[in-house]
Amino acid sequence: MNRRLLRRGSRDHYLDAALYDHEYRRRREDVRFYRKVADEAGGPILELGCGTGRVTMPLARDGHHLVGFDISSTMLARARQRLTRLPKRCPRPLLFRGDLQHFALGRRFPLIISAFNTLQHVYTAERLLAVLAHVARHLETGGLFAFDVLMPDCEWLARDPEKRWVRRRFRHPETGEQLIYSTNHDYDAVGQVAYVRIYYSPVEGEGNKGQGNERVVHLAHRQWYPQELSLILETAGFRVEARYGGFGREGLSSVSESQIYLCRLV
Ligand SMILES: C[S@@+](CC[C@H](N)C(=O)[O-])C[C@H]1O[C@@H](n2cnc3c(N)ncnc32)[C@H](O)[C@@H]1O
């Protein structure tokens, strides 16, 4: 595994938090899912890798007390801006900078969540076991751990790494710069890590002249296969209560985009 790319791959994509929020502004189904889970399980909720608060704030608006942390200060700064827009009646989430691979809050929660592929930034089975041990130490008896990761997509993983895929034109939400988004990746099938490159290329032309070169953002995603994930969860002392292939609680299948787990400590 390439340590430098792993490090960049868990940081780069989160440096421009405004762009992150813009790119995922239409991602709503997972938020609805976590809101339902929180209503069923109750709070307070601990959120690992809360990012810009995309999931945190809707949960706070529903009246849940939250503690959230993230390793990225830019994502957290954006989450703190969002805090200021929460209505007065909502409990204020407690946000701080922290690493999900080493955390000790000295308290337990009935619900712990980790949304939108955050656990794909844990790159080995040993490390995931260590993370799960931390989760276990922060869960109340009978508490629930809910998270989602991508379902490995063999066709996507095998794509030509030299070609540019997706290609979409958009305007940066803060600078107004017209950009073309495209991606490609290398897949390390032994380490099970996809090293994704996201390209932001300035559009040539009026109003956009001389705005700089193409920017390459690295994103490294561990691919968690369903069988190994279930085994790792079991080894860490969790029982998989439900495993879904979609946020509408569809069954997991070969064509699922995500794997969503609801687990309890045995
Ligand atoms: C795809 S984002 C998801 C953010 C948020 N959960 C959401 O649903 O929008 C992944 C997040 O994981 C965070 N992250 C990556 N490695 C981390 C680590 N070791 N500890 C804590 N957060 C981490 C990133 O900074 C980023 O905010």
C-alpha cells in the first residue's frame, strides 16, 4: 500500500468543504435513513467522521443530542458555520477534531453512527478491528452502531486508469470558476484500496482566463467486501442485526451501491 497516497487520500478530498457540500447537496436518502434510525434508537448520538454536519444538523433539528468529531479541520469549520444556522430550540451538537482510530470520550451512547463511506478511510482489517473496539467501548449495553460503506463494484474497479471518466461541467460554489470534473483511479486488488484521482480542470474562455491549472484531488477508499465485513464485525463482538443494500432498506445484492449495517454488541 502506498502510505503517502493513503494519507492524501483521506485528507485531500475534504480540504474544500464548500465544494464537498456542493457536490453532495442532492444526497438526501442517507440523511432520511439516519434520521429514522435515530428516531428508533434514540440519542444521545456519537457520530464518527461528521464532516460538514450534513447528517449531524438534520439529526439535531429532530431534537437529538449529538457529539461529532472529524479529522478534517476544514470540514469541521464548515460544520461550525452550520451550527450558527440551527434554530434556538435545537440541541447544539458538540463538535471537535478527532481521529476515529484513537478516541476515548469516557462516556457511552445508545447510538453511534458513521455515515457516507467514512470507514473506507480505515485501510486494513486490523485497523478496522481497532476502530470497532473503540466503538464497543463507547456503546451502551444494547446500543446500536449504524454505518454505510460502498459495495465494491468490480466493473468500476476494473476501469481503465488512463481514461477520464464522468466529465461534468460545473461552477465552483464560492469562486464561481467554471470547472470540468472528471475522475479515474488505480485499484490495488491486494490491499483492496481504490486510489481515486479527481480532476478539476478550468474551462477555457471568457471570464475564466488565467485562473490556473488543473487541480488533482486524491481520494483513497478501502473496498470492504460483505463477507469480510461481517466476519470483522463478528470478531469485534458485534451482531449484524440488519444489512441493507439501499437507504430504503432494500436487501443487499450484487447491484447494490452501498452496504448499510445496523449492529449491536453481543
Ligand atoms: C465522505 S466524508 C463523510 C462525512 C459525513 N459523515 C457525511 O456524511 O457527509 C468522510 C469523512 O471522514 C473523515 N475522516 C477521514 N478519516 C478520518 C479519521 N481517521 N478520523 C475521523 N474522521 C475521518 C473525513 O475528514 C470526512 O469528513
